[in-house]
Amino acid sequence: MQTRIQKIDMRHPDAAVFREAAAVLRGGGLVAFPTETVYGLGADASNENAVSRIYTVKGRPADNPLIAHIASREQFFEMTEDVPAYGRALAETFWPGPLTLVARKKSNIPDWITAGLPTVAVRFPAHPAARALIEASDTVICAPSANLSGRPSPTCAEHVRRDLEGRVEMILDSGPVEIGLESTVVDVTGSKPQILRPGFVTVEMLASVEASAIVSYDGMGVSAPKAPGMKYRHYAPRADMTVVTGDPRRAAREIRRLASLSLQKTGVLATVQTAGLYDADRCLVLICGDRDAPETFGANLFAALRKFDDCQTEVIFAEGIPETGLGAAVMNRLKKAAGGKIIEV
Ligand code: AMP
Ligand code: MG
């Protein structure tokens, strides 16, 4: 299959491009498109065949449900029932934006978008291209991240092309995304909101709307993950990766020591503050961001992991950052990419 790669200039958006992409979706095709979090791989939610192709082209496990993307809050209430007052308040406060709400689904919502679950995950994205595409399609668009299953999520169209060229009809390219980490997933089926996946909307931001917000993704040791996707290896580079957490100078010293012992092609995921402490002759040192600005990590993390792959890196040592604010989402992705291999110094 020939994949059409269509550049879009969001300063002068061309409505004809969104109409064409919408026609591809309505015809059962797959369109990768930008959102503010990562690039998504979209299919018409009402078309079972199209949705099942998402699973095939990504190699996604059949029990991992998709996020339904909408272009108005009303669509959320049309798809769901028994949404508590706090769920409405979260939708009011954070939509459009990088928040996915998991709510009880109405009986007319097909099983093929929820992997058979009685709940449906819904997001109203803020990115103007995503909104224009959903509006032009006049349907709900199911979309997971537009990467091969298990690989780091795509933060630019080139990442999508490398994973999916020849397997999807179209890729809309509006340049690099802003946030670079997937949406925060919050379950609103219980008496309190439960954070199933951390993201740009932090626990602190959620608590400002609903003080009882509880964290239940793994890595925080609260309970087994309720988001099916969280049980799979995710975001992983090909290299064997270890995260070193603790005092930054001590962590850097430990990484230096481990890197000096390594006989394989070694990479270091560093911070602005510590990059100079590593031996750039011995290993590939990539600066992921500024430890005092976790959003810089979010924006660069997946691209850095892909860069290590491109350079055939075999072993990666990554510095941890504090798990406060957006740091919680960054560390969740880092730990998953490392398959849970963490050294605390
Ligand atoms: P991705 O689109 O690749 O970012 O994955 C979507 C995430 O949302 C995965 O972690 C899914 O398991 C999660 N998700 C989707 N639908 C539900 C649902 N009904 N209940 C819980 N988690 C869900
Ligand atoms: Mg994904």
C-alpha cells in the first residue's frame, strides 16, 4: 500500500486536506494524525473492519482497548452513562486537552472499540488538526498511538512513517507535537477519580478539581493496573535499559561507573545539569531535558529513545527525575521503557 504523507501548515490550515483525510477514514482507511500529546492512528469508530486493522498494523494485543476521540463534550455524554458530577467537572475543566476519561458505556457503543469492556475511554483533544479531522469526518475516531506496539510513541510524523509506512493510507504531518507523552487516563466509574495512566494533566491538577483523586497505575505500588494497556511492555527502545534514581550527582557517578564497565554500545540519557559529567568518547550521551523543567523531558523522551535505536545502542543508562508534577508521567514512561529495571543510589 502507498502511504500518502500530507504536510499541514497549522498557521494556514487547508480545509480540503481535512476533507480528503476524512474521506479516507469514512472509506474504512487508516489516517495517522497529530494531537497535542503524541501522533494517533485513527479509524472510523463505527467501522469494525477499519478498527480491527488498527490492531493488525500495530501488532496491538486484542484485549487492549482504544481511545475514542471526539470534537465536543456533548459526544461524551451521548456515548456514556452514570457519569458522576466530578467526571463532568473534569470534562469541563480539562477538555479540550490531554485527558482521557474512562466511563460506563451506553449499550449502543460497539465492543470493538472497548475490547469487550463495559467502559469506554474518551478524549476531546485540543490540537487544531485533530479537531478539524474529527469534525470533517463527522464520526468518532478511535485512535491509539501511531507506533508499532511496544515501541516508543511517535512525537513527529517521521516516527510514524518509520513504523507504519506501507501499512496505512495517510499520515498528516504538522511537525513535532507539544507535550510528547500520552494523555492522562482517569477512570470516572467509581466514587472517586482513579488515575490509570499519568500524563500532562497531573495528580495535583486533578486534585484541584476533585480532591479525592487516587493514583492506581503501577509503579506507585497502589494496585494492579486497571487500564489493560499498562500490563504490556511499552515505550521500549531495543537496547537493554536501566534507570538510575536518587541524588543527581550520585546517580551520575553510578552511571559513569556502569558505562565504564560496559563492553557493549552504550548510551546515557542525561539532563542539562549532568551531561558534562559523562565520557562522550565512550558512550552516546543524549540530553533529554532540564531536571527543573520536566515538560522538556516529556517533549524529548520518545525521540531520544528512538535515536538510541537508530544508533544501534545496546545498553542505556538513564537518569531519573523527581516524581512530582509532570515528573510522575515522565518516570512512569522511563520505568516502563526499562522494563522495571531501576537502581536507587
Ligand atoms: P494508547 O492509545 O496506545 O495510548 O492506549 C490507550 C490506553 O487507554 C491504554 O493504556 C488502554 O488500556 C487504555 N484504555 C482504553 N480504554 C480503556 C478502558 N475502557 N478502561 C481502562 N483503560 C482503557
Ligand atoms: Mg500506545
